[in-house]
Amino acid sequence: MMATCAGLPLLLLLLRLLLGQPRAGAGAHRVAAVCAGRACYTAHWGKLSAAEAQLHCSRNGGNLATVRSEEEAWHTQRALTQLLESEAPLAARMGKFWIGLQREKAKCLDPSLPLKGFSWVGGGEDTLYTNWNKEVRSSCISRRCVSLLLYLSQPSHASHLPKWSEGPCGSPGSPGSNIEGFVCKFSFKGMCQPLALGGPGRVNYTTPFNATSSSLEAVPFGSAATVVCGAGEGGQEDYFMCREKAPDVFDWGSSGPLCVSPQYGCSFNNGGCQQDCFEGGDGSFRCGCRPGFRLLDDLVTCASRDPCSSSPCQGTATCVPAPHGKNYTCRCPQGYQLDSSQQDCVDMDECQDSPCPQACVNAPGGFRCECWVGYEPGGPGEEPCRDVDECAPGRSPCAQECTNTDGSFYCSCEKGYVLAGAEGTECQDVDECADTDNGLCDSLCLNTQGSFRCGCLPGWELGPDGVSCTLGPTSLAPPSGPSQGEDAGVREGKLVHSATMSRPTRDPEGTSKETPTAKGTSLPRNSPVTLATPHVPAPSGPPGVWMEPSTHHPLATPGRGESTDEDFTAKQSDEGTDGQKLLLFYILGTVVAILLLLALALGLLVYRKRRAKREEEKEKKPQNAADSYSWAPERAESRALENQYSPTPGTDC
């Protein structure tokens, strides 16, 4: 019994358009297809880059294959096995086939995640299955892609699923090392069972992704089937389309087995029945189902009375039958929720409800609470997060003073210092003597760590306020009394100074609030002798001008920075000695440089003189043989040879 579809002319036109597409063996590259569940996987030959392979898959409505579970890994393995078995035996070598797992440029490796920072082309970074061949390379500067790695001569080892190998994604004309092809995945809303033949005949399926096959275990929605009954080539052709008859119900629109023949009955392919075949007395037969199953409307296929028997739920979802056994629902474990297909589970982001007092980190199937920076988990009976005391002893990052705050801290410095450093934890000394316009001292100022000191020039002494200088007693003659050694030290012109002191408080006019009690002439404040670092050479005036250093000041501050007057005097003497040594070094260096220049000039002069002498000798060198002879002087005519035969000497006759 064979039925034809309604609207056959329109269907025939559609099938002609579909069948007009290139097929395997007709100039197109060979494709292997495996369909299961709600997806089909196709394996292709082609030395393409990952981007070119993805473009090829997307043109037919799919993407590079995802391998989210071991089940999907077996589907891709079967597709690759079919592809390799269709070719002649290949050499024993490794081959790679692109899948849809990639990591974009500037996205770095994340070892804490199963996919190591990679994501599927179709979307999603979570997975229940990984099969890395080796440790993933830590690289952020280039795009990385994943391929399936397998032996081309041994594709069907059931105990070895293809390993994942990551590497460069290739480029047009340079796909990468050992790239042989790629695997695509196409998802559908449903599948039809293969058409059942009750007698001799052939069935050829054309899928929406332009692959043709006669041995699909499940046929995707929208596929066309061409049926030719009979053993010969001249049989009649019939066309069918996989349609959606009801929600989640797909069939071909035919009733009963195809190509039935009374000659064969149930002996050929079980009469085309899925389970039981019952023959009649006149050569007819019918299909039946076993207990617990029911016959569907196509009169061929049997379905379980338990809707969950076919495992319609995927991943971690579990199937729960409806009360009347005609429907089912999928349920997810705690921490997961159903996806858009209502048949698989995805992780639920519990952090959207803010369940934590501070930070919330989502995890597969749950979440965890963490504390912000500056806090730590509290103990029993305490708050979930308590403040960390960064200023505790042995823990303070500050150079001087540390103040703890709620979740943080800040550093500060003692008087005479300011914060410094990139993180603001160091303290740098303030140079109080740098501001010469508003100087703190009337005369000389010496900066110290955290403070400063004032001093006076020879002939002046420091006032009781430690800032001003007053004219002291002077003498034009050398004083009598001190020894020669002491007098030599006094005549070096040492300065009068005060002990280390803090900044004196001044009124708005800039004068000190302390009023000096000593009487005498005061050094003017605008005197140009105020220095940042005092260095006074030995006085050139009369050697009798000297003064005693001040030994006490009421404003002197005890603690850091205190030193005696003798230390200050010794320091100035050492600075003077160092300056004389430095000056001597400069003079010697200048003399050596001048001597070198003179030697160079002298050498140049000698060279020029020797060269001029050689040129002069060259010019005086003889040019021919006659130059070596000298001519005899000519005789005068009056001294001609006398005639020896003349009677009278001196005459001719």
C-alpha cells in the first residue's frame, strides 16, 4: 500500500530545484553526514583556514562543529570515519580537521576554565566535555583555533576519540600544519524516521545543507526523499518531504510501508515494519508493536507509551512523563535552568539576585561569596567580611605614620616631611631653607632631616629666638688669653648657629612671635647673606675679628636633628677642605690638558719642518749628467796662448 503526497506538482518543482544542486560524484567534493538527535554533522576534505571553513559551513546554514559532550564527540568521529573510508587507504600520518572552538586575539589563557578561555563559534564558553591533546599554549597576541587530531589510517578506533589540538587559525593559501579538512554542524527543530521499504527499491535523501545520502539514521526536517521501487532502473519515482505534522511531531505524510509486494510479504525487510509484521492469507500484511509501544499514524513506526523512553532531554536535564503518558517535561538540577529548546540545561547566574554581602562569583551549578579588597572573611559569630587592619605592627606599608580606615588605609608623615613615592607610602624631607624669599632665618639656614637650623656670620651672634642675628662684641686685635691652637680655630671664621629647631611661628607680617631679649644691632632681614647650605671661607680681614658660638637657645627642640656646635663647626671645616681639594684637582686637570695641547702643537710643527726639508732636498737633486760637472772660467783674449816661436815675447812678430 503506497500513498502519494498532496500537492504533488509543487513538490516536484521543489525537488527538481533541490536535486539540481551539485552532488557527490558530480564534480562536488565528497561529504560524509551523520544525523542524530536534532543535529547533523558533516565531514569535509579541504585545506582551508579556520575562517574559510566557517564560511563554507555558514553558507549552508551551519557552523563549525561543537563538541560539548562525549556523545557529540562520537558523532563527529563517525562522520570522519565515513569520510576516510570513502577514500583509498591513506598513509599512516596525523591529520587535523577544524571544529568551532576558537579564542580571539587579546584574550588570554584561563587555566581555571575547562575550555582555557576558548569559546564555541555558535556561542557559549561552558562545556561538559574536553579532550585536550596537551597543555594549551599561553598566548594573547594572536587568534587561536582548535582542530580534531587523528590518525588518517586508523579512524575507527572506538576507544580513541579525536584529541583537541590548538594552534594558529591559518590564512587564505596557508591553512596551517597538517590541516586536512573540517567538520560542520547543522541544527534542526526535529527529525523524521527513515522511510521504510516493504519490497525492493532505493531511497535517496537530499538534506537542506545540500548533502545526499541513502543511509541516514535520522532525516532532518525539510529534507526531500526520492523513492524508486523495483530492482531495475526503470521503476517509478515517488517524492516525499519531511514535514512537521504537530509540535515536535515530524513525518513524511505517508501511510504504510513503501514498495510492498505480495511476492515477498514480511520476508523482505520485515515488510518495512519497525517491530512486528503480521501476514494475511492473501499475501497482504500489516505492522504491529510490542507491549508497551503503540503504532504511529504512518502504520510502520512504533513509539513507546512512555514518552521518556527515547531520552528526549539532553545534557544534565532529566525527563519527567506527563500524567497521561502522552507528553513529558525536562527538569534541571539545582543551579541550572532550561535553555530555549526546553530540552537542555544551562547554568543559572545566581549572582543576579545579589545573595552575597560584598562580591559574588558565579560558578557552574552554584556560586561563592568573596570579600572586597581590604576585607577578609570573618570568624564564627562575626560579620561575613571584616576589615583588614593594614596598619597592624609588622604589616604597615607606610614609612612613618599609618591610619587604618574601613576597607583601606592612608599614610601620613611627621612634621618636616611630605608624602612621596608612586603609592604615597614614602616620606621625603622638606627643605625649609629652599624658600629664600620667605626665609625662616635672618642670616644662614641649614636644612636637616625633618627640620632646620639657623646660624650667623662672623661678628654676629644668634639671638635668643634662634632666628635673628645681633651684632656681637668684636676686637681689632687678637685676644689675649687663648692658646695658639685655640686662636687658630677661632680665626677660621666659624659661624655662630643654633641647635636643630622646628619652624618658628610668625605673625602675618612675617616677623617672629618671639621677641629677642638681647640688646644690640640686628642683622637686616633682607640681607643677601641668607644661604641654603652655609659655606664661609676664611675671613680676609683682620685676624682679630672673631666671636664665640652660642651654646643655648630657648627655642631649641630636643630629639631628632640635635647636634652640638662643635659638630657643626667641624662639618664646615671639612666642607672647606673638600672644596680646596676639588679646586686643586681642577687646576691639575687644566694644566695636564694644556700640556697635552702643547705637545700636540710641537709634534705638528716638527712634522711640518721635516716635510719641508724633504721637499727642498728633492728640488735640489740633479736632473742630468751634466749637472755634476762644473765649467772652467773663460780666459780673456789678451791671455791667448803666446807664440813660442816669437822673438819678442808678448808679440806676434
